[in-house]
Amino acid sequence: MWIAAAEFDILLGDVRSLKQKRSIVRPLVAELRRFDISVAEVGYLDLHRRALVGAAAVSSSAARAREVLDRAEDVVAEHPEFELLSVRRTLHSSDDA
């Protein structure tokens, strides 16, 4: 079993409140969930213009887990209303000690 995880560090556009932030982040999270991965806003919860979105995929192969997160990253990067600052990825096998 392979577990791949990614953290997407996002800079939001002209956002002036947490309510506006939620109106951008929640649809993104919902859009990413269509890849059958776990997704949540995991950081910068009190900042208006930043979001940290975490995603995780479980697969029988490392290649498939990476492929799913590659597609998720493409979706995040294509959104014009925010800027993807960085992506941090990890990949673990159930055989890891």
C-alpha cells in the first residue's frame, strides 16, 4: 500500500474576510475530492489571503498515487483566482518502518 500526500500553499487574490476566503477554498476542496482523495484546509486558518490545503491518496502502486496528486496539483495551479506558491509532497509505503 502506498500513501501519497501533498500540501498546496495558496495565495488568494483580493480577499478581505474569512468568509470570502471560505467561498474560494470550499469549492476548491470539493473539486479536488472528485479525484477520490481526502482533502481539507489544514493551515493558515486565521489568515485572509493564505490557505494551506492538504490532500492524500492511497493506492496499491506508488505511480498511481503520484499520478492522482499530479492531476490534483494541475487543478489547483489552473485556478486564476489564486496563486499556487508551493507544493510539498510525501510518499510512504506500508513497508516503511
